[in-house]
Amino acid sequence: MKTKETHKPCQGVWVFGDYRNYFQNRVTLQLIAKGRQLATKLKTEVMVLLLGDHVHQYAMEYVAHGADVVMVVDHPRLKDYHVEIYTRIVDQLVKHFRPEIFLAGATAFGREFFPRLAKRLSTGLSADCVSLEIDEQTGLLIQTTPAFGGELLADVVTPEHRPQMATVHPGIFSEIPHQHGAMGRIVYPEVAIVPDERVELIHSRPEQVHKGRLEEAPVVLVGGRGLGSGEKFQMLFEVAELLGGDVGATRPVIKAGWAENTRLLGQTGKSVKPKLLISIGTSGALQYTTGIQGAENIVAINRDPHAPIFKMADLGLVGDAKAILTLLLEKLRKRLQGKKEKRSGVPA
Ligand SMILES: Cc1cc2nc3c(=O)[nH]c(=O)nc-3n(C[C@H](O)[C@H](O)[C@H](O)COP(=O)(O)OP(=O)(O)OC[C@H]3O[C@@H](n4cnc5c(N)ncnc54)[C@H](O)[C@@H]3O)c2cc1C
């Protein structure tokens, strides 16, 4: 394949197919859905680029979730992810096919891989975008991303260089449900798999995935710094159990060691979309609220009536976190007790 830049027009919305942890991390599917909307506006196609070894099953999945085309580079050398090999291959493909837009998940992988690729392609990259739209006048991709430490949202455009590249946090967009019988093309380009001599993978082991599946819990309680101690944070687990939910945390909580990293919500953590989210002792910083904006109902508890979290809450309770949690626990325990008595017909 010629990797020299040609002057054919750029077209197509590309999504990088990050299929590792497919069932835990649906960000590629979410990006295909968003890519479809963008491609429709640009009157072009959405294509997923997939690198790996024996990855045909994922190509079929991507078609079923809305991809028009899946470009597969299937080779034993691509079984494990090597940033240098991946960057060289994708660099060749992008220079040859010249996509207009290229998206990837803002996962640990996307955060390492996409900046390298953007540098190599001499184009711009907006990290951790929370919205992507097409400018009706210019046709440019408007990449909305938190800026200045999250104090404001900036709309970034890449007017001159291509592709327009962005990473998006998992959970921001919704995937298209699996469609049986969806039609798409799967193509296998010829590409040079240049061996990487500098890095050797000696051993790998899967990351322990948080058992509670925070992302799918119908009720999520989030504790912030305002809880004041690890002991008070533990109260959230009892409330969550009684409500059939799970527990998330803000960054200061993780830093203080009150909760493990897998519970972090926000720009650098997970995004959740529960029916009910109760945010306790959190100020409402943009980097955190990015991860909870998909919640159907938000209840905020904070002792400061001017805390920004109240601006996005459906219901706000001004008061001490521990006092409110203690009351809530009492009520929930009583309700549970009442249900038990009703079932057995005997007061316990
Ligand atoms: C690049 C970058 C990325 C980041 N990514 C993330 C991220 O992914 N997730 C994240 O969470 N943060 C992230 N942060 C940090 C973020 O900016 C905030 O600092 C953080 O979210 C604040 O957490 P908090 O609300 O728990 O703490 P604080 O901002 O300190 O708020 C504590 C709140 O508790 C209230 N309070 C205090 N005592 C009580 C009490 N007794 N009862 C009730 N309320 C009380 C206070 O009024 C206050 O509003 C990031 C920052 C940067 C710069």
C-alpha cells in the first residue's frame, strides 16, 4: 500500500474498533451510533477499523450495531496490542484512505494510541469529548470538550488538517441495538505489518473487573469528599444494598483511599445512566458531572445551598450528609422489616 499522501478528497467517518472487554466496554458501539448520525449529515459512510487476530466475529457485531463497512487487518502479530505496530498500520491506512473524521473511545487504550496517531498524521485531537456535532454551515466536526480544568466547555474545530480526531468517554452516547440481518461490507486491505523490535510483551493478565457492574445498576449512590471519612462512605454500601443499587465515588474519595479506583465516575472514570442517582457530599465539578449526566433522576445532598450540583439535580436536600444518610437508612430498614412481617404474617 502506498502511504504517500494523495490528494483525493477526504471522506468517511471512521471509528476505531476497540473490542477488548467487548461485553464490559461498549464504547465502540456507542461511537458507531454517533458516527452514523455524523455520516448521515455528511452524506458518507461510517466505517470501523479493526486490528487483531481472528477478529471476524467482532466485524459481524459492528455491522449488526450500525457500521456500513468494517475494515479488518487480521494477523497473528496483532494478537496483543503494541502501540508502535498499531500506530504504524493505522497511519498507513489513514494516509491511503483519507477519512474525514476518526473517533476512538477515551479508554486507557484510546488515550495512549490516539495522541500518537494524531501526532504522526499532523492533525488535531480533542480528548474526552462530551458532544460531537456537524456545523451546518462549514461541515466541520464540532468537538465539545471540558477545558481549563473543567471550568468551561470548549467547542473545538480542526479546519485545515485531516482527519478530525476525537476521543469520547464511554457512556456519553447510546448504542444502536443489535439488528439481525443488518447488511454491511467487510474489507481486508493489504497492509505491511512492520515488526516492532523495540518492545516485547512478556506477560499479561486481565484486569479485575468490578463485580457490581456499576454501569448497569438501576440505582447509584455517589459519595464525595463532603462525606468526610471512609467510615461514612461505607454507609453508602448499606443504602445501596437496600435500594438494589451500587456505589460510585468522586476523585478525592479515590485519592483518600475510601474506595477503589473502579468506582470513580466522571471524565477520567466511568459514566452511568441509572434511573436514580443520589449524589452525596459532592460539589458538582464538571469533570464529575460528565459521568452522571445520563442519569434519569438526580437527588443531591449537600450542606451548601449554593453547591453547583443543585443546578443539575431534580431534587436537592440541603443538610449534613451523615444525618440524612442515617435517616434514610432507618426508613429503608423499617420498610424492609415491614415487608418481611407482611410476608410471614407475624411481627418479627
Ligand atoms: C483533568 C481533570 C480530570 C478530572 N477527572 C475527574 C473525574 O473523572 N471524576 C471526579 O470526580 N473528579 C475529577 N476531577 C476532579 C474534579 O475537578 C473535582 O475536584 C472533584 O470532582 C471534586 O470532588 P467532590 O465533589 O467529592 O469534592 P469537593 O469539590 O471538595 O466537594 C465536596 C462537597 O461536599 C460538601 N460538603 C462538605 N461537608 C459536607 C457535609 N457534612 N454534608 C454534606 N455536604 C458536605 C461541600 O459543600 C462540597 O460542595 C478531575 C480534575 C481534573 C483537573
